[in-house]
Amino acid sequence: MINRRFLLIAGAVILIGVMTFSSLHLLPLQNFLSIQQKPEQAPQKVYDYYIIIDEQSGAELMYVPLVVSIGDEVLSEDNKLYEVVRVEENQAYARFKKDIKLDN
């Protein structure tokens, strides 16, 4: 009698466990993970040209027919290296990094 009752309880526990495990895929994964994802940035509008401006002096360095992004490097005609730090519409503001010496 005890053996039969034990088998019945064990069978019910196993059946409930299998049903619970097989239905886990229905739950959203967000309930188990606390990882926060970065918010998506709005896509940058593409212009026909960009004006590269010296961040410190406000002087126009050049016009480029390429899409400019933060982190891009620009070499001016007087061999000064700049890095783009901000883009607003078709104006990219660049920060001076260093003078470049070219060997002849």
C-alpha cells in the first residue's frame, strides 16, 4: 500500500515537473535576465556635404561630400589632425589633436 502511494506521488511530481519545464519557453526571457540594453539612437540624417568646423576657434576647416560621424579624423591642408567630437545637422565640430609632420 505504501509502495503504491509512493509511486503515485512520485509519478505526479515527475509529471508536473515535465509539464512545468516544457512550458518555460512561453515565458518572456526578460523575467529572468536583468541586462539592460542600450537605447537605439535615431538614425543620422544624411546631407550632400558636411562642413568641418574647428571646435575651439569656430573656423571652417573644409567641406566634405562624405557622411561624417563622431570619432572620424580629419587632416587639414596645413597638416593638423582633428577628431570629430560633435555633429549637428551638416556641421561637424572637430577638436585639434596634433600637428602632423610629413617627410619630403
